[in-house]
Amino acid sequence: MGGRWSGLGWAALAAVWLACGGTETTEPVPGTLARNGCQPQTCEQQGLECGTALDGCGGVLRCGTCPEGEVCGGGGVPNHCGPAPCTPATCASSRKNCGRLPDGCGRMLECGTCSAGETCGGGGVPNVCGRAHCTPATCAGLGKNCGSVQDGCGGVLECGTCADGETCGGGGAPNECGRASCRPFTCAELGKSCGALSDGCGGVLDCGLCPDGTACGGGGVPNVCGIPPCTPVTCSGLGKNCGPIPDGCGETLECGSCPDWETCGGGGAPNVCGPASCIPTTCAAQGKNCGTISNGCGGLLDCGECFSGQTCGGGGVANVCGSARCLPATCAELGKECGLVPDGCGGVVDCGTCAEGMACGGGGVPNVCATAACRPSSCAFLGKNCGTVQDGCGGALDCGTCADGETCGGAGVANVCYRASPVCVDRDLGSALPVRLKGNTAWANDDHQATCGGGGSPDRGLLWTAPRSGTFTFDTARSAMDSLLCLKREGCGGEELACATGGISYGGGARVSAALEAGQRVLVVVDGAVGGNFGKGDFELHIHELAATEAGRCFDGADNDGDRWVDCADTECQGEPFCDGRGCADTDLGSALPVTFAGDTAQAGDGFQGTCGALLQQDRAHLWTAPKSGTFVFDTVGGGYGNALYVLTGCRGLELGCSASRTAGKTGAPVVKLALEKGQRVLVVVDGKASEDAASPIRYTLHITEYVPRETGRCANGADDDADGRADEADSDCR
């Protein structure tokens, strides 16, 4: 204890105590003298609140205890109650050597950076430098809640089962519970040839065994047959102790020499020291015709080279010339009944045509014959969010319940929640980071007004708390409405920090940024930029910590570095391989042919724009790979809604073709004809075109077929095979 009670102070008090007889009393009587004439002092007279003290006459005082949350001497003054002193941690005491972390007393520590080749937390320990290793994903981290999925490190996660009435992948998102049917992937569509992996609908695919000489994943690609890396043998492992022998991987081992009275192989065992003489073998005697083998007596035999495209051991027999054979799959093995399907060996197998009245892929499973079934609607497609509604196929949909203060159908619109009174905060987002939220302003109130607009348009107020100090960016990229974005300090009545009606290079998005302290709250208002056309509808809100570059964040839908360009539209992402379409496609159709895919654009957002399409409409992107070189036809015949159809070389790639129409019937539906090379990957986008004043979700049926000059013989597949704008019975070729 320091200050006035240190050192000599204690010694003087001790002397007084001894001189006064060394008695102990818990509470001296005020105003009376001790027997030696000393006047003791009470806790109150000395201004003491707690703990043990001296009364000045040899007695000891007990001055009580402190209330909860305080300690005696906590404020730095002895025998006075105060908060417990906080001892800040250091980087060394926390055993951390990189990055920022709290010191436990309200401040942040800067623990430095890592040397080349290491990253902060790379070894799996936060704020400790280490080399990155594979950290298995979790079901929650992947946003999956059912079935089997790969963990990214060669393992398989079991993400559970769905509730009654739902199926795994039923809503169209693999390994997520939903109410529609799920189309499982095939091994061929996933480009896999062996082992077990997820089919995207909660099941597990068995992709078979590998031929001799190869192993599943042997070439470094999971679930693809390849030649495994060679593991060399050792002299001791083979039980050899003399002479050179091949190590089985193209190199030679030297196993030593024998003592003077023995020879290598002398006892009859090759490359083993023994007393007798050894007769070396030959390549022919061992049935070998290539590479290097042991002669059995400590020497090596060169059995020659292979020619005519063969390799040594290529057929699966060591030191024998041969060619690795790929066994092509059959239609039956692949479970396919019609159309062209990759055979797994670089070729294509023709699985035939469907009977009259059926279509290839008509039931939603590529290359399987079926009649088109009734397509039930979803709550999102119908624009409903409460109560029970009919799905259009004889079933009923449970669209949920409304939040406190809202009533179902309160605005006169059946099965839509409505709040009659104004509301400041529609939802508290907590301190989540990053945020990617989908919402809708259509049935909200006009509760907020910003300096840059918003009057007359319904809006949503979303409360968010900064988890740490920094600069954060907020955007509404991909919103299918002309959006406004505003930030207010703390809440509705707080100071406006930022407001914008633009800042995103395409679509109806807006962007703002703000420097915030840890724990600071802001009200994020999503509003319509102007009243009227496209002043309300579906929006996406993204919240991120402002980054120096978009690189490494190219597929999250947000403008992370605040330069107006999102994901693959940003020059920092355009070299990313998955910008070829794999990183932005809603559905991967593989290389199936023909394709009949039924979908809708409900809650899809506005992520693409074609030269012939409408603005601010919801769209869906489909990845497809040509199974062979040829000319192919893409159409949306029979979808029932007008739409635009365009084909791109990637997420922000070159437009190869675009067609749009207000009809999707057997006549006049959008159709694009393209010549493609085998293995060429394209992104096929179906965009809405149903309304001139607001985004409106559409249903569509996408067909991909091989082009023929006449439709004769293909008059029942629903597609415009000859790309003349007329399909099936509407085409004169079919009359």
C-alpha cells in the first residue's frame, strides 16, 4: 500500500501502539481518554469507510465492508471504497504477437504484423502469427441446415434433417430446407468420377470406383480419379542391404556393400549379402519391357522405353508399356433417358428421345423424360408474408405470422403484414458484421425523411451497432428499386450522418460510409429515392468494414472498397477465375443437353442488365457448359411471362446474344442462337420484363437445345429448336 501509509508512517503508528499497551478494541468510546491519557479516534473521525485501521492508541478499528462492485482502497485511497483497479493486459501477457485486441480496460492493443509467409491467426490461434492451414467449414458458416456437404478440407459435414413439409434443397438452394422439390445433382454434372459426395438435396452420390493404376483424388482433385503421388520405397523396408535397387518412383537407392567374404545376392536373395554366387535375371525373364529394374544380384537392368503414346506402367502393370484406359459411362449408369450427356471420358453419349407427350427434363431433372408437373407458387412469388394461401396446385402455403404491432391484411391486401402507426425501427440488426439483408418496402409506412429525398415513399428503419471502431460502408447494390440510403446517429431523432441516392455503378443501388466508434448505434434508413415508379420494392442491404481493395471479396454482392463497382465489375476482381460465371450463378446446369429448367425471380434482386432488357427488374443467372462443339438454342418458351434472355461470357462478361419479348408463349418468346466450342462456359440470364413502374417477379421455363434447321421430330419438347420464333405446334414444321 503506498501514499501516506507507506514506510515510516507504519513504523510511527506501530511505536504509538506499543507505547499505549498494545490493546485491541473494535470500537473506542468517543470523548474518553485511555488509561495512559491517549485519545483514540473512530473510523468516522478519521474519515475511513472500510477495512482495518489503527485508532492511534494501540487499538485496531474495523471500519466495515464496501457495497457490491467496489473494493476497499479501489480508488487509490486506503480505507475508502472505490472501483476495483483495472490492470490492462499486454500483448506479451496475452501471448499475442499480431493484430489488434482489447486490453481488458477499454483500450485496444496493437500487437504488430507477421513476417513473410505467415498471417495473423493463420495457424488457427487468433492474434498469433502462423501459417494458414485448412480450417473445415461448419454447416452454420456455409448457411446450410440439412444433408451432407463438403467441409472444404476433404471431409463431409452432416447438417441435419428438415421439418415435416420441407425437403432438403426444396427451396432451390442446395442443403437448405425448403418447401419445393429439390433436383439433386449427378456425378457428371459436378464433374466427379469416384467416391461419395453430396447431391445438394440431402443425399449422397456414389460416383463409383477408379480403374486400376489410379485412385480417387489421386491427382489432387477430390472425387476425380487420378494417378496418386509416388511414395519411394527404402532399402530397409524391402529388406535389402547391398547394391542399387529402384525406389519405385524413377530414382535409384544405394543399399551398401557386402563384407569381403560375401557377395551381393550370394545367398540367393537379390540385393542381400550372402556367401554363394548370384545368377542375375533378365527383363524378359521377369516379363518387363520398360524402365529400370533390379537384376537380382545387386545390379540394375534397363528394360527400354515405350512408344506409340504408351507410358511405362500406363496400363497399371509396373515396368510394362501400356495406355491408361477410361471406361465411358452408359446412360443407364448415369440414370439418364434422353438427350446428350457427358460420358466421363471426354465424349458424349446420346441417350435417345422421349415418348410423345413427354419432354426431356420436363419434370425438372435434366436428361430424364417426364411430363410437366404443376408448379406450386411460393409465398415470396405471390408477395405474401402471413397467413395461409393456396399454392396454385391444390396445396396450401403457411406464409408465417406478423411482428408485434402488425396485422395480417391490415392495409386491405390479403396475407400481407401492415403496421398502421408510424414506427422508427423495423428491425434491430445488432452488431453483426458483415450484413447481407433482403427486405421489401412495398407495404411499409413513410416514416422517415432525409435531406436527399425519401418523401412520399415507404421506407424501412434498421438499427445497427458498430462492433468496433472503424469506417464502415453501407450499400443497397442489387436492389430492384430506385433506392435511397440514409444514416442517423442513435435513432430517428439523431443527427443525419450521411445520405445518398446513388453511388453504385449499375441498378438501383445507393452507397454511404461513416466513421464510427465501437458500440455506436446508427439507424440505417432504406427509402425510395423519389415517389412513384420504382420508389418501393425489394432491396438488399450490405454493411461491411471499408476495405482498401475488393480483391478477396468478389462474390458477396457488396461494394467493399467504396469505389462504386461491385464484385466482378471491379477491376480488382476481374482476374478472379470464378468471375467466369461460377461465382455469381444462381443455378449450375452442368453440361446437360437438352435442358428444361423451371424457375422464378422472386426475391432474386437486380444483379444483371442486358442490352435488350428492362431496368430495375429481378433476374436469375444459370451456368451452362457446352458438352460438345456446335450451335445451340436458348429460349423461354411457355414461361407465361414476358422477359429478357441474354447470354454472357461471365459475371460481368461480354454479351453474346440478347432477346426480349412481352410474351413467352409458343410464338414470339425470347430466343438466342449461338455457336459454342466444347467445354465453353456461358452465363444464361433470365430478366424480368413484366412491369414499367415496379419490379415484378416472373416465372419462366428455360430451354437449351442443339440447333436443328427444322423442328420436325421435336414437336413436343416445348422448345424452339430451330430458333424461328415458333415452337412445337405453332411451327409450320410440326403441322
